Amino acid sequence: MMLGNLTGLHLLIILGIVVLLFGATKLPALAKGLGQSINIFKKEMDSDDKKAKGSDGTVQNTAVPTTTAEPVVNQAPVVNPAPSVQPNTDVHTK
């Protein structure tokens, strides 16, 4: 694994680069946002686990059944519009 060779000195250098990029005043806001995102993710994972378990404690199948897609017939092809080009109105006389 490539990250296994990181030492304390490497981590200090990475921390210094992060401080230079984001500034010391924005780091607490970034950490707070990251913490809130992790908490939201954990809550959603817990709620999904509770939905998946039935009243008797067994896990229910919550997967959506897959169906085979039928080919679409007589559908017009999707065409990307050409970029609009403005005429050159600059008149340069020599």
C-alpha cells in the first residue's frame, strides 16, 4: 500500500500545504462541514439498515427488480446543436 510509508514529517508537510492552499481561517469551517457530512452519512446508513430489517429481525430484500430494456423504435436521433458563431463585425482598414 502506498500510504503505509507516510511518516510524521510527511504529514506535517501535507498539513502545511493544506494551510497554504486554504488559509488558516477556512480550515475550521472545512472541518466542521466534513464532520457534519459524516454525521449525515451515518444517520442515513442507520435509517437504511432499520428500513431493511423487518419486524421479526430478518433482513428483507429491498432491491429493485431489474427488467430487460426493450429497444426504442422510430425515435429521432439526438443531435447536438452547432455552436453559435457571431459574425465578425470588426472592420479593419489598412
